[in-house]
Amino acid sequence: MSDSPSIISDKDARIAALEALLAERDVALAEARAELLHRDLLIETMRVQLARLRRMQFGASSEKLNAEIAQLELALEELEAAAAPVAQGSPTPKAERSVPVRAFPDHLARVDIVAEPASGPCACPSCGGALRRLSADSAEQLDVAPVQWRVVRTIRPKYSCRSCEKIVQAPAPIKAIARGKATFATLAHIIVSKFDHHLPLYRQAEMMAAQGIEIDRSTLAGWTGQASALLDPIISRIREEGLKATKIHADDTPVPVLDPGRGRTATGRLWTYVVDDRASGSVTPPLAWYRFTPDRTGAHPQRELAGFTGHLQADAYAGYDKLYQSGRVTEVACWAHFRRKIFDIHKPKPTALTSDILARIAALYSVEAEVRGQPPNARHDARQNRTKPLIAELRTVLDNAHRRLSPKSALAVAIAYGTKRWTALTRFIDDGRLEIDNNIAERSLCGFRRCRPPIPI
């Protein structure tokens, strides 16, 4: 018996409605895929822009550039955070976005949570029979407990002697600050948060207030000043030990300084002085000390290194010249600075010459990578046998290129930077204790160059 016309019509209507829904779903899915593709392309583009800005920031950078990097990082974080839930719910995640599985450090405390079956560990949920344990599956997640502030109350009971009536009481404990309310641990937390994590005091005050601890920012500033005074003897001792070394790495970086009287931000300098001989097989722990100055005159490093005798590995800053002229300090130049000047010309418009120079410098670094951590004599032998011929060939290439180039061209100026300092650049070949570059000092300033809010004068 055939279906009636009304039933057929109803089926057609339902089929048409379903097809319309499927068409709408396909359109919505296509739009969602297009939006995800656009976001992925935007994220990749922003990553490239951020890498370019960071390369620009590696040298002297402006406040505008720092602000641009901060804004770009913030926008990139927002996009990546928005993309994370979609990637988590996707049944086929992209291979290039796979996250490597890493084990958490062993020093972290472990809290075990045992999840037993709903029926309990004794009875079978199906038949009620006794259960025996076979094994266990475990999975770790990183957890955090908020900072817990506490009040340490020291109670000192008083006792009196029944025979002579003498009063006996334990002496008052030593305080970090006389008549102060902060322990040593509190001062350490505030200083590390401010100078290592770059968290201003007013933000720390806000975070403490969120936990019900009302401490004014000016009080935190006073504690910071007191703690700095307590650390002065340690800093002086570090400097004394550093000046006894035979090799010091030095560098400086601009830092924005708040200058309320002028209504603008001034630029100061942060200097670093580092002793680190681990690359030449030394087991002595590295040390570093820093100095802030309002300007970049040569008097500052000259005064800081007045008692030093040995090798100074640094950039080509003219402020070090008087130290070299004294005869006490021997200059060791930095191949990373020379390479950077060539790379800045090569990056926008590569040429056969710049590619050849960069490849030859890379060969020098390949030798250094192989001998890193070996004793000075092994490093010296490798440099004499392998690095010295490479450097001789590189010098020939540089001289030939310099004769062909216009003296005012950017590449000629970059090559001249290296050839004028050739003796200092090649000094590391004859001494296994020296390094090929000044990256040891550069790394000690990385935290300040990436995140440095203005500091008050």
C-alpha cells in the first residue's frame, strides 16, 4: 500500500529541513575553520615580529621598542591562551604544535591522592567478592599553593631564682631591622620579587592587601633600603673576590629611571662584572656584581676595576681604554659583537660575501663548542691546531673584501670594526682560559634587558 500524499509531503519537508540544517552547519564549520586558520597565521606572524623586535632589542634599545615588545607579547599570550582550549578539544592536534612531555623536578613535594573504586577497595561492584590489588596507574599534575603569610611570635619567659632572686630570661632574638616587623625571609621575598622578578613594590603591596595584610608601599620601600644596607658587606666581599681573578667579563645596559622632578624618564646604566671560568674546566663557582650609574662615562668602570690586574673581556666601549693603557689590564674583544655587525647587514639583504664571513665565524664557534668545559691546555691545543688556520683564512677574506668595498659602505665599516681590534679578537687563541666572546656578561644582563620597569632616582 503506497504512502498518502500528505505523508510524502511531510517526509520531504523534514528532509529539506535536515538538509538546510546540514548546510548551515557546513557553513558555520567552514567559517570556524577559516577563523582558526586566520588566528594560527596571526600567531605565527606575531611570533616572527616578536623575534625580529627581540633581535633589535639585543643592542641599544629605546623605551618605545620595549613598549612595543611588551604589547606584542601580551597580544600573543591572549591569542595563544584563546587557542589552547580549541587545541585541547581537537581530536587530531597538529603535529607541529605537539607539546613535549617533561618530568617534574624531583625536589618538588609530592602529594598522593588515592582514588579508590566507588564500591571501595574490598568488595567487587559486580559480585561482591573480595578484591586483591594488582597494580596502580598514576599521573602527575603541577599544583601551586598561594603564598602563605604568617606571624612569628617569639615568647621569652622570665624566671626568678628562689635563692638569690635573679631574673633569668633568654636574650631577644636578632632582628633583620631594628624595631622592625619584617623577618629575614620577608625581606628576601620582597627583594627577590622586586629585583629578580621585576615586581614593583606597589604591586607587591596590592598582592599582600588581597590577603588581608595592609602594608603601605612606603613601608616596603623602607624595608628594601634596610635590606640593601644589610647586603652591602656581601656585595663588597663578592667584589673583593672578583678582583682577585685573572679574567673578568664586563658589560652594561641602559635602564629607564624615573625622574619626577623633570616630569620624564631618564636613562641610567647598569654595569655587570662577571667571573666565570666553568667553560675552561674550572670548578670554582661563578660570581657577578652589578653597579648602577646615572650615565655611561668611562670613569665608572675605571673606578670599579682600579684594583684589577688581568684580562678584561668586553665590547669596544672607549671607556675601557684607560684601563688597557695602564698596562695592568689586557683587552680581549668579543667575536659575538663582530658577528652581529655582519649579521645586521646580511639579514635584510644576504650576499655571497656576508654569507661566507658568517659561515667562517660559525666554524670558529664549532671548535669552541667541542672544547667547552675542557681544561685550558686542551682548549689551547685545539685552538692552535684548528682555530688558528681558520682565523688566518678569515683575515685574508676580510682584507680582500675591504680593499674592494667603498670605505663608507656599511659592510666596510663592519669589517673595519673587526680588523682594527684583530689583536684583541684573536687573543683567545693563545690562552685556553679566555673565551671567544663576551656572552657570559651578556647573559648576566638578559633579565634586565627583557623586563626592566623604570626605577626611581
